[in-house]
Amino acid sequence: MGEARSATEIEYHFHRNFGIEGMTLACEYLADRGLIGKAALAVRLTKRSNVDVNELAFFHGSKVPDAW
């Protein structure tokens, strides 16, 4: 199974490298279809924050469904 990536990290990567926005929506669609997994990652709101909050994240599992 692949490492979970936060929605913020995915958005930044695709915007920086391809000029594409709205990847969270695309990942939500793929997760609803069972092609990728959905998870929550603990992140800090600021560098100095003492509290973790959950952020939506996605991962690619090793098992791909046989059919849609």
C-alpha cells in the first residue's frame, strides 16, 4: 500500500507541476469508485501549533478492483 498524501500536498503538487487545480474532487471521485483509498492524516495548523487536526488524505492500495 502506498503512503497516504494529504489533500493539500496533492493539490500543491498538481498545481505546481501541471497547472491543474481541483484534484481533491478528482481524488474523492476515485475513492468513491474504490480505485484509491481515503484516510485522515494528523497535521498541525501552524508550525508552532501544539494541536493536531485531521486532514483528508488519499492513498493507492496494492489491490485494484477487477471491474467497476
